[in-house]
Amino acid sequence: MFICSHLLEIVKSPSLMLDCAPPVADRMCTRRTRPAQFMSLSLLACATVLHVLGAVVNAQSATPTAPGPTAAAPGPAPPLTLHQKVVDALRAAGTFGAISGALDSLIDTADPIKPDITLFAPSDDAFTDVALNSTSVLTTLLNYQTASGTYDFQSLLSLSVGYRIPTVTPEISIVVKDPASVNYQLDNAFITNPDIYNNGSVVVHGVNAIFFTRLYNTATLGPVPAPAPVAPSAPVSTPASAAAGSTSTTPAAGSSKTSPNDAPARPAANSFAFVLLGVITISLTLLISPNL
């Protein structure tokens, strides 16, 4: 629009209104016709410019802008495995970090978390005096703590005293000692956290001790956890060595050193030798004298 307005101003300018050279009177070049011709050309130019500009604008507005690269949406998280669900539940209970770590250490070798089992998980305090010094020992311990079949707490309450719950180890069982709702006892342990985890296929209860399997089973048992190492005690001194000023020592083998108590015995031995020599001399004299 600015260009068109500028062209119109130029057309109306007196400098463009040129007179035809006289005396040519038949030429169509008068003061009236010259401005009209320039105005027509200017309007045509303006229309052409506006048409081109409009086409460019329309083309730009109609052309879609290519979208830039967008970040890929994160995919769904993989579902938790049965092992992970059980370990997460134990850690959430707060006092079962040791058994959680033990289960994780066996995930690639002999994972005891399988369908249709009940795990009686010992608390952290139960491992205080136990040295889990090998994978076989740890595996055996967990097998003794794992019942074959699912027993939620309500099912345990229906069992009678003396009932033997079979474990995943053949011929090894867990004995119901007191099926009370409070302080429910199995072997030597009490259930402190019932139903920590229960999905219908795996049940986990928290107990306060490791089962004393040897006491309640007569079958041949596998390796059991060794007692925790005890720090060596300080050497105990005997009263004789502790007495102040004691100088008595034990002579080494082959040593000729004697104690002070042996010193008085030397004169007595010498006197006895002289007496014996005198007796022998007198006897010889008496035997020889009759022949003289």
C-alpha cells in the first residue's frame, strides 16, 4: 500500500505533466491525456504488487511448519517380579534388612521365593550370633524357614498344638508349640509380624528367631549356621606368676643350673664319700693283716 500511494503522488506531480512540442496539434499528447495514462499504469502496477503480496502471504500461511524433534515418551516400567515384591514388603516392615539381603544374594543361584510357599522370616536381631559363612549354609537355613504350602495367619490359628508344618526340605518340619493369636509360637520362635506379604501364592510372616531345627527334628540335617566368632579373652596369669618378687623358674632340659636349695647337698655328699673310703680302707687292712 505504501508503494501504491507513492506512485500516485508521483503521477500527480506537475513535473510529469509535459506539453507536446508545438505546432504539432494532432498528437495525442496534451496536459489532460498524459496524467491519465500515468495514473492507469500506476493503478495497474499497484494491483499487480498487491496480488503478488497477497499470494505470498497466503502461501506462507497455508504451508504447515514442520514440527521439531520431540523427546520420546518414557515406556511403561517393567512389572515387579515375585522376588522383588516379597523383598520390598520385608524392607517396608522395617526390621528385616538381613533376611532381605540374604534373599537378594541368592536370586541368581537358589532363590527360595517361589509360588506355594510360606516364609517365616527372622528379624535382624535373630542374626546377631549367627555366621552365614557359605551359600550352602544360607540356603539350608532359608529352606528350614520355608513351609511347603501357603499358611496365612488365620490358617495358622486353626492348627493344634504339636501339628507339624512340612518345610520345602523333605522330612523337616516346623512344630506348632502355641497357636495363640498373641505370641504364636513355632519351634522356639514367636510370630511378631503376621502376613507381611500375602498374594495368595506366597505368604511371609516375621519371626523373632531362627528355628532350632535340630531340637524338633530327628532327620539328617544339612549344614547349619556356625556361631558367631567370639573375641579371644586376655591371658589369665596364675597366682604363682602374679606374686611379686617371685624368681623361681623351670630349668630347661639338659640344663646344669640348680636352684639355691641344691647348694647345701654338696657338703653332705662329700662327707659320705670320705666315710665310705675310710670303711673300705679298714676292711682291706683287716683282711691282709692275718697273712702278715
